[in-house]
Amino acid sequence: MPDTLPRPLPLNPRHIPGIYNYCDRWCERCIATDRCRLHADEAALKATTMPGGHEDPWQIVTAGLDDALAKVAATRWAHVFADIDPPSEAELQQSMRDEDRRDERMRVHPVVHAAEVYRQLVEQWIETETGLFQREGDEAAKRAEAGTPREEVEWEVEQLREAVEVIRHFMYPIHAKLRRAVHPRIPPPELDVEVDSLQNDTNGSAKVALIGIDRSLLAWRQLQRRWPSSATLAVMRDSLESLRQLVEAEFPDARRFLRVGFDTGDLEPPC
Ligand code: SF4
């Protein structure tokens, strides 16, 4: 199997190279924080912004990335670029025009368009439905006052809060990952580099989007259980279900993509 995906080299031997490429970027809930170079870099960055820390915190991240990129370029990609002359000014201008045209084509691709529609629907829903949750909080307080056990009321509210948090977390990554998955399929073609038919960036990006879609669908169902007659919730869920079907059809192998660390058995089960 050709190894075509660039992987930063680990400085810490426990770090799993590239684990952050196809994760859900929900670090607060991630089971792999101690195996992730990106998380370590971000933690170091935060630590240096504390009083008395490093004067230029970005140096830590950029120095680490520069180091990794230099090694990647020297080892894995050298053969790709060895015979390529630097582009002329005219070629650079043409490339920028091509990329603008490509962006236009990408915006009307059915998958990207559906993801954009879903994202906008959620944004509007978050703006307009805040009153719904305010009322829910008031009703929960009344139920508790009327004698419903406090734990029961808190659990119900927590379920709704969690559902909204999941929807909010994934609304942007779903769109971003699908743009990335679709990008190589929009002409003009990218560099003629051999790509594995399954373990490629398109399938990896589509898989992460599908994970976000699956979890968001469960969250919408959770909200529908609380408000079963809500036409708005039905529209949101239908929109996301349609998107899921489009993604499954466009990237039929995506779910078989193995995400390093998460799908390859490198992580110890949580205690
Ligand atoms: S692998 Fe986990 S810790 Fe690392 S960036 Fe992704 S979510 Fe965050």
C-alpha cells in the first residue's frame, strides 16, 4: 500500500503521528490527549501565556511545526518536488484564478451546498430558539418546586444541554471537512501524486464529517423526544439526514477509512 499521506514526526515517542488529522477536535472530551502532539503544543502555548511564561508563545508551536515539516519534506516529499521548477509570476496568477474558479464550483457542489444550508439553518436556529431553552429552564425549576426529584429534573436538563452542545460543536467541522473532502474532485486536478484508494485525505475528511453528522443526528433526536411536534426540529433533522445520504453516496468508502489511533487499536481503553 503506497504511503502518500504526510505525517509529522513525533518528538515524544508516545505521540501518535497525525492522530489530530482526522479527530473530531473536541479536545476536552478526547481520550487521546496524552498521545497527541497538537494537544501538547497547544497546552505548552497556554502555559507560556501565563504570567512569567515565555515571551513569544507562538515560537513553541511554530518551531515545533517547522521542525516537523522540514523532516517531512526532507524524507517523504523530496521525491515529489525534486524535479519541479519554481512557478513563474504568470503561473502563480493563473493558479490563483484557477483556485477562485474552483472555489465557485465547490460552493455549488451538492455535498458542499447541503452542508452550507445545514450550517446556516443551525446558526439561525441558535439565534432564534434561545427562548425555547429559557422557557425549558423555567419549566424545570417549576417541576422541581412542585416536587419532581431534583436529580431527575437536572438529568433531563442536562440531556438537552448536551444535545445542543453536540450540535453546536459539529456544525462548523461538518462543513469544513466536507469542503476538504470535495476539494480534490473539483477541476482543475491537483498534483499528480499517487493516492491510496481508501486511506486518503478525501475519505478521512468525509469520515470525520460523517461522525459529526451521526452524533448530531442523535442530538436532534434527543431534542425531538422533548419537543415531538416541533416543525423546526423536524426540518433541521431532515436537512442533516439528507446531507448524510449525499455524503454516503459521494464517498461510499469513507466509513472504512482507518483513523490512526482511534480506529487502529493504538489507544489504551479508558480506565
Ligand atoms: S486527537 Fe484529541 S487531543 Fe488531539 S487535537 Fe484531536 S481531539 Fe484534540
